Amino acid sequence: MNNAVAGFSKLSKKEKINWIANEYFSTPEEALNIIRNYWNTDEKLQQLHDEFIENTITNLYIPLGVAPNFLINGKYKTIPMAIEESSVVAAASKSAKYWATRGGFKATVIDTEKIGQVHFTFNGDAEKLNDFFNKIKPKFFSDTQNITKNMQQRGGGILDIHLKDKRDLLDNYFQLHATFETKDSMGANFINSCLEQFATTLKDEAQNANLEIEVIMSILSNYVPNCIVRAEVSCLIEDLTEKHIPNPRDFAERFVQAVQIAEVEPFRAVTHNKGIMNGVDAVVLATGNDFRAVEAGVHAYASKNGQYASLSHAKIENGIFTFWLEIPLALGTVGGLTSLHPLVKLCLEILQKPSAKELMEIVAVAGLAQNFAALRSLTTTGIQEGHMKMHLNNIINQFEANEEERHLIKTHFKKTAISHNAVVEFIENLRK
């Protein structure tokens, strides 16, 4: 078992699955049944999913839920969320309902600039290189006209290109630092195509000018500190009152302190921001965008001042409580999975076919709502009360409880504190 395999990519899907089942499982047929059970019964649809990636053997389902009642910039939205973690969708929905009666969420896209770089080395006179760059700069634009034509028709394209001297970081290191506007497309393929043409132009023109330039690589950056969206909520302190907030001023002050802790303490900030990303990633994934790129860019942004810190902020000023965040989000609503995956298309329909800017606002709001829900719990009842109620079903399913057992377990834990050990002990006693 666990042997190397040659030519795996050339095997048929059936051959790949059979190899895995026989190589890694003592009961191959049982493994094969699990794999097959997650295939779509529509063969054409399954083939579509198979071709999204390489060496596909089956589908891994992630629940797709919806969080209704989000009042964003005066319009109600129902937000689709793809996530496996209990209580996230419920918490987002609760925050949406809470703020809908307090003015709703305000969201604004501050900028949509994206970045790509050509990294190269040059061992020579930097002034000479700078003069060379200024001379050939128009050619970068002209040589990419066939790539940028359609994007320019949509109002996007290459914004600017700069030569950056990075020799303070690495010997002989320079870069072409380019900025782009990609409108409703996330733009990865567009940007990378432009960059590779920049590299070709740079090498050809350098050769003509007898300059020794070596291009190392050309690639977009997932750090987009100028592609920023802001989401916020605010209301009079007295309007914060609800069942678990009998003293709104005390709550507001504790809430602000909780955020301030995350602003200065990295150990807290990581978990604090993870809660924000529970909301962000779930919507990014549901809409067919690259949540890994978003994660990388957001966490880099959280460290922009030299220490990892909270992405959200809160204040009390003139009797008004305000809670907000600003995060970088490079998202698209056309291209990629947005036009291929049937459920992604359905999610965008639920969101009423948003533009990329509107989707940025929705995603940022989902992150803020999730963060508010977590901080409200942490500063009032504690995080575990609500989370464990949602997690109870997972424990019940783990023990394959029947309908009668489910009823007895849920009835018992309506009035009893939920913990994993307590649930397990109750189930074991029930079955004695």
C-alpha cells in the first residue's frame, strides 16, 4: 500500500478511483460507494464539475445557506453563504435583523485598483535604466492593445506602469509595478496576460538598447491595498437596547474595548479577524470568487502598519455608536466560475446580479455582520451558548441518533448547558 504511481493524470476517472480504492482502503468497495454517492446523477452536470480541476474523483459538498434581511444602502438583500461551520449563517442573519431596525448597513467602495508586477534584475546604472523605461513606456501600452481592447470598451484597462528600484531589498532587483481597472471581472487572466506581454516588450527593447535585463517572473499581486471597500453601522447608544443588552452604554463601552484589544493584541486579532472572514469567505465562495486570494490580501492588509491588527474598528462619539471595517477585496461577477457553475449563477441571481462593486459591498457587510455577532456574544452571554446550540446537531449526527433519540436529546438540552461531553454522556445513558 501507499506506493508511487506513474502516469496518474493519463488514467481515466474510473481507473484513478479504482487505484485509490485498492491502494488506500482495506474495503475498496466501501470507498468506491462513498465516492460514487457524491456524484451528481446528471452526467452532463457531473462532467462540468469534473472539468473544473484536475484528477477529479468526486464532489465534496459544502452547505449553501442564506442569510436574509440585510438592509444595505437602503435595499434589502438575502445573502448566500457557503460554509461548513455551525452558527455562522445564524449569526449573520441575527445581525442583519438587528441592524435592519437601526438604519441598516452602509457600504462604500473606496477604490478598485488592482496590481501586477514584472520582477527583473539589472546590474548597471539605475539612471540609465530609468531613462530607458521612460522612453519605452508607451510601447507597453501599444503592445498590449490586442489584450486590453475589450476591457477598455467596458471602461477598464491598464491605469499606469511605474519602474521601482528595489535594490534595498535584493541586489540588482527592480520591478515594473502596474495598476489596472478590471470592472466586473476579477481580472487575473487579463492582468497576467498584460504582464507577460510587458515582460516580452521589456526583454526585446532591452536587447535593442544593449541593456542586460533578466526577467524573473510576471504575476499579479493578491495584495490590493487600493481596492478597498468600507462597511459600517451606527446608531444612538440608547438604540442598542435589546434582550441581552439591557444597559446599552455599558454594552457599547465593552464592545469598543473588545475591538481595541484586537487592535493591539495579535493573538486576539487573529481570532477576531477569522470571525470577519467567516462571513467574507462564505459569500466569496458562494459567488465563485477566489477566497484564498481574498484571505491572503486581507491578512496582509491587517499587517500594513507593521503588526497584525483588527480589521474592524469601533467608537463612541457624541452619543453615537459606530462600528466599521475597511478591507481589500478583488472580486468579479463575470468570467471564471461565475459563468460556469450553476449554483454560483443562482447565488448571483439571489443577489440580484450585482456588479463587482456591489458584490464588494455585500461581502464586506457580511464580514462586519459576522464580527458584530461574535463581539456581541463575547461581551454579553459568551460565545459558546449560541455556538453549541448550533453544534448540537453535529454531535447528534456523529452518534447517528434516531428520531426518538433526537427528540429526547434536544428536549433535555433546551434547559441544560451544552458541551460535547455532556451530550455524549446523555446519549450513552440513553442507550443503556
